[in-house]
Amino acid sequence: ALIITDECINCDVCEPLCPNDAIYVGELIYEIDPALCTECVGHFDEPQCSLFCPVPDCIPKDPNYLETPAQLLLKFERITQTK
Ligand code: SF4
Ligand code: SF4
């Protein structure tokens, strides 16, 4: 999963781009639900949020949720099954 750092300027670019609805408005900044973020695996070649976020390096990989491409694909399959 990716994580939004406190560099976030609350511009709202990322939220509508997420194919998994993993991004939400947190207490101070936008946040990512790691249970829903597949790093866009299954939908796009690149993570859409970090691709279009205007702040450089604002959305890195979450060090607490480092996942392999295979794990991300499994998560994608799990999420789309329950939809
Ligand atoms: Fe959503 Fe993709 Fe960003 Fe994860 S990487 S929060 S799935 S847009
Ligand atoms: Fe924050 Fe970047 Fe999302 Fe804008 S696109 S709300 S700066 S994380």
C-alpha cells in the first residue's frame, strides 16, 4: 500500500482517481486505507494517486505495508470479489 505524508496540501486531486476508493479525507490530510490500496495493481500500470499528486514524493510506499506484486494482485482479486 502507499501512504500519504504530511506534505499533503489537501488539493483533492487523488481521491477521485483511486480505482479502489481507498483514499478518504482524514482528520488533517487525505489518508489511504491500506486494506484497499493495491498500488493500482489490477487497474493501472502506475499508482494513479502518486502519479497525479502535485506535491513531489507526497505518496510513497507505506513502510508498514510493503507488499509484493503477487500480494497486491491477490488483494485486488479479494476486493473485486466482494464488490
Ligand atoms: Fe488508490 Fe492506487 Fe493510490 Fe492505492 S495507489 S491509493 S489504489 S490510487
Ligand atoms: Fe494530498 Fe497529493 Fe492527494 Fe492532493 S493529490 S490531496 S496533495 S495526497
